[in-house]
Amino acid sequence: ICLVVAVNRNDIIHRTVQKGDFSLCEVLRTTLASAMDIQVPYNMERIFWLLSGSDSQTTRALMEQFERTQSLQLPKDLHNKLSEAVTSESVTDEAITQTMARCWEENQYLLCPHSATAVNYHYQQTDSGQSSIRCCLASASAVKFPEAVQAAGLTPETPAEILALEHKETRCIPMRRGDDWTQMLRVTIEGLSQRWKDCVVNPSE
């Protein structure tokens, strides 16, 4: 299995994988894949820890240096392990919308802009003649990102399942100062779990 990390133009993870350069850019760029518009990907700390052989002291030292200077060049051995474990790609807004349009034309499947970053890598590889089987992880519904859909020149109808949400009852549980929110959450989850079990046992209900 070959893992690929696909990101938008905010490319700190891409630079880390390719060059060992875990440092902030001067400016955070606004893109169509807005959930990826980040400067500090703290999940990288977990990866550093894993690839360092669960060395907590080394990982802590690296992250403290990053916090202090906002810049970090990975040790050569750690960068080598990272680049062996994953590859990466940074995708522009134009490539995202082209991918969304192509996927719709070829498959009648509407990608969200974040999912399109992954599929863009797949298209690059297949167009260059590499026919490996790939699994692209789709992270959200494109309905949440109408501006990206419009930028891709697409106007598909909103799925009935999404439209149905507009008519659902809004529910909330008021909380007062001093309430035990942990217990309230536990009771709510247990209640939902029981309702789900009841539906499985009595599907006609």
C-alpha cells in the first residue's frame, strides 16, 4: 500500500514530505478546499512520533522548536522514513475544479473540493500511464461547497437526502451553569444507542 497525502496550496505537509521543511508560510492562502486552509497540521506530531520509534522526547523537542521558531528542518533520518512511508501532492484551485468537472463528466459523481485534491493525483497518475488500483477517500458532500461547484461549471441537483434535512425537527438540550455535561452527553448517547438497537430488533417500527 502506497499512501499519498494530497493538500491544497497551503502546502506545509507537502513540503515536509518532499523536503523535510516543516515551517509556516508567510501567508495563509484562501482556497476552494477551505477545510485544508491551515498553517499548523498537528497530526504531523503523531506521525513524527510513530516514525521515530515512539520516541516521545525527540518528538517533544521537535514540536517545541516548531512552536518557538515556526520553522523546523526534520532530521535526515526522520525525513527519509517519512518520504518512504508516504508521497504527497499540492493541488491548485484550478486543478480542483478541473477534477470536479472531469469526475462529473466521466462518472456523474460530484466530488467536494477536498475529495477532488485526492482524485486529482489519481488522474495525474492514470494520464501518465500508471494503472495502479487506488482508493481516494472522499471527505464530504459537495453540497456543502456550492461556490466550488459553481467554479467547476457544474449545477447538479441537490440530493433528496440533503433536501430532507431542511424539514427535520431542530432539537437541543438546554444546559445550565454547573450541569454535569459529561453525564448529560452519556445519557444522550445511551438513549440514541438504545433507540438504534430497538429499530434493529423491530425494523417495522
